[in-house]
Amino acid sequence: MSISSPYPYPITNPELIKAHSLIKHFEGGFFAQTVGLDSALPPSPSPAIVNVPKSAALEGREQTASGPGAELLTPATNADIAGTAKRSDATQIYYLLTPDSYRGRMHMNLHSLFVPGGWWKASEIPDEDLLLLDAPDAKEAKLDERIGCLISEVVVPGWNPDQHQFIDEDKLKTMWGGKEGWEQYVKYIKAPDGLEYPDK
């Protein structure tokens, strides 16, 4: 196997980690929250903003965006929202897997967007991509910096670590009702050899 230059992953993992201020995540990989969208019932009605229509779904709540991606939203004040009954309406993150942390731990959230709440899920770099690291010129091409998977995810309502859980072997076996087939998913429970997941 040989690598044709340049490998089609133009930005290195260290550059992505630095550019987006990514930190290690307890599922594995690296992440940063780019936008948080919160709402609350205001103490008094605020004046209408002409170019931003009021949503009936908000039921009178005022929304405020925060995070480095908030400038894409209007209005984005990056300030704490005033009012009562605060809630997190949505969060958006970047999540990066690298050869040093190439598989996320299987987990479930109560809420999500394209993956409904209550479903187990995990992310990983495809095996065929990791096999490129064994190519004769992989070190010279610094492929360990150019192989990865950058995911952007939106969670609705906003992500809350208290609504997040990991699967264990007992739960996995129970899902299969005593039948075979669960064994292939054990790799998503424990960290890959030589790696460890940070504490939650």
C-alpha cells in the first residue's frame, strides 16, 4: 500500500484542535461546544426585533445564543439571558476523532436531532482509513496528523451530562435477550488497547 500525495485531508488534527479549541471528551476524541441556544420567560416583554419573527413554538420565551459560533445567529448577544424557567434549547458541537483516539464510547442521550433520543450510538474512524497508517511512507507523510473524523452535531433540547449514559456489558447482553451477536459491540464499551477514556 502506498500513499499518493497529498492525502485528501487538508487540515491536520493539531491544527483543528487548536483552531476550534477542542479538548478531550469523556466519550473519547476531542470536542468543543460551538453554539448554545438558551431561552427563558422574560420578566417583561421585550420589544420586537423587526427582522427576527417571533416563533409560536417559543411560547413567549426569549432566546440567547452563546459560544464561538453564535455570531452566525441573529440576535446573538453572548450574554446571560434574564428571566425565569431557563432551559437549554439546543447545543452544537465539533467532535474530532484522531488515530490516538479513534473510537468513541457507546452512549445514549435522551435527546438528539438526526439520531433520536434513547438510541445507543458511537463514532469511529473507518478501519480502512486506519490501515493507511501501515503504509511504508505513512510516517514521512505524517498521516497520523491527517487521518481523522470531524463531526458537527446539533442536540435538541440542549445536551446535558445528566441525561447521558454509557452502556456496559450487562446492558449489551440484555439487549440481545441471551442470543449471540452482542459480542461484536464490546469494542465500543472499553477504550481501544493503549488508550483510555477521560473521566466523565
